[in-house]
Amino acid sequence: MNVQGSPSVFITFMAWSISEVIRYSHYALTTLKVCPAWMTYLRYTAFIPLYPIGVGPGEMWTMYQALPFVKERGLYSGFFAKFSMSYHSFLVGVLLCYPLLWLKLYLHVFKQRKSKLGKGGRKKRA
């Protein structure tokens, strides 16, 4: 199967592209000191749906689909032989650990959101 044409790649590309456009627009407007409150809210809220979409049906599905290709081609076999494992085995391990590690990152971003927007999504008063 050609993974590049898979919907999972499109999902990853779209989720990450949208989040990057929002993030860098926020950075630019903040640097120019003209960032509207709605942009700050969007910056710290859009990740709620975009992050899980980009990771689950995006990145993880793409990695899963690539496993047969990686195994068949013996990708990075020389490098991973130093560690007595294959790249395929490494990717399987990553796929197994990914949800737990991702959850830790996702919850961390919620903490950042709370520190920037305050409780309930409203900006803290000075």
C-alpha cells in the first residue's frame, strides 16, 4: 500500500497545518503587540480537537500503515542492529507507548491553556 496517498496522511497534514497557521499568526500578532483576544483564545483552544485528530487517525494510523513497508524493506536495519532490534520492532513499541506519552503532553497543554486563559477559558484579570 502507498501510505503517502492514505487519508491518514491528509488528516495529519490538515490538523497540523491548521494548528501551525493559528500558532504562528498568534506569535506574529503578539510580537507586533496587536493580537486580539479572540486569537489568543483560538491559539489556546483549537488544539482541543486538532491534537487528538492529528495524533490518532493521523500520525498513529500512518505509522501503523507503514509497518509492513518498513518490515519488508528492512529499513534502518544497520542502525537498529546495534541495539539488537529492528526498526519495525521500534515502531511497534512507539505505537504501544504513544497513547500514554501523548496523554501526558495533551494534559500539559491544558495546563498551559489554563495559565494563559484562566479558569473556564476566560482571560485572567490583572
